Amino acid sequence: MAERQSPLEAFQAMKYLREFSLESLDAGMMFLLEREVDPHLALETATRFAMQIVQPVLAKVEPYDLGSFARDSELAVSYCRRVSNPTDDRKKTQRDVKYRALVLSYPSHEFVIDRDEAEELGFKLCTPTNELDEAYEELRDKLEGVKTCIGMIRGEDETPDEEAST
């Protein structure tokens, strides 16, 4: 099975490639203009040079993948917009969250956002009550031996062999 790639990585790679090609074009133009090459010829030459540098990399880019990544990003932004603007008026802690930043401004989707950053994004946070803190600690103790699972968590009376057969 192929490893799933984040759209953020693909778009960052394309952004870098675009910036690199423009910098190459600028550097080529400056070099040729300093040597008093006709501007029109300098532009043609610098453009060809920049394209030859990035063409091998561009040839490996699959347009279908870029389209798929773009669609994944659009869906993620749409999902974050809905989460940050719930229809239930009682759920006001997410309103006015900078939802686009959640999708587009972090190096990866696994990036951890701390309390200060969450508040900066617009989340309204509160310190958990002592009761909630204690309940969490009790739950943490019960889950300590649980391995990564997909689906249902194994019950206390089930053995690993029973779980495998379900």
C-alpha cells in the first residue's frame, strides 16, 4: 500500500519549485544584463535556462496527484469551516476560529498546537475542572495497556486471540 502524502507537502514542494525557477530566471537575467546582452535576448535565454533547470522535476509531477491534493485541501478547509462555525448556538467555543490557518499554515497535519497558539487561532479555551482532570487520569490508567487499535477497543474479558477472530 502506498504511503499517504499530505497535500501540504506537495504544495510546499511546488511552491519551492516555482520560487526556485523564478529566482533562476532573475539571476540569469541579471547576469546577462550586466554583460550588456539585449534585454529581449536576455529574457529568452534566462527563461530557457530556468525551464531546463526545473523541467526534470516537473516531468515527474503527476497532474492527477496535484488535483487530488488540491481537492483534499479544499475538503479539509471546508470541514474546518464547518467545525469552526457550528449550527448549534450552544457550541460557541469554535466560532471565529481562523480555520484556513488550521489547514494551510502548518508544516503537517500532525503538528501539535499548544494552548497559546490555539487561543491565537481564535479557540476559546478553559482550564478543566478538578473532576474532569481526575476522570481523565482515571481513564489514562485504564488505557495504559491498550495497543493501537482500529475499530473497537478490546474489552477486559477478551483475549487477543478472541479479538482477532471478531
